[in-house]
Amino acid sequence: MGSGISGPTTTHPGAQCVMTNQIAIFLFLFLAVLLGIDVVFNDSATFLLFAKKFFELIEWVAFWR
């Protein structure tokens, strides 16, 4: 009997869900550009808002432990 845990399911047979180095580099550069735009044009207000909300989320999730 199996554990009930299976690999990723896809809607297309033969499709694979993998994170390649090229995708990871693109995502990193994309996020770095967004952060740079926020720093230059918005004085990091958006980044600070998301950081505060992220820490609130961590505290809320820790409450449920």
C-alpha cells in the first residue's frame, strides 16, 4: 500500500514541473528589478509594507502551532 503521496500532477501527459537555473536566475533578476524600482521611485514603502505583513503572517501561523 502506498503512502498516498504522489508526484506533481499535470494536465498534459509528459509535461514536467522543474525549476531550471535559467528560470531561477530570471526570477531573481525580476525581483531585484522590482525592489530597485521600489527603492528609487517609492522610497521602499512597498517593500516595507510587504515585510511587515510577512512578519504578521509568520506570527499568525506560529499561533496555530
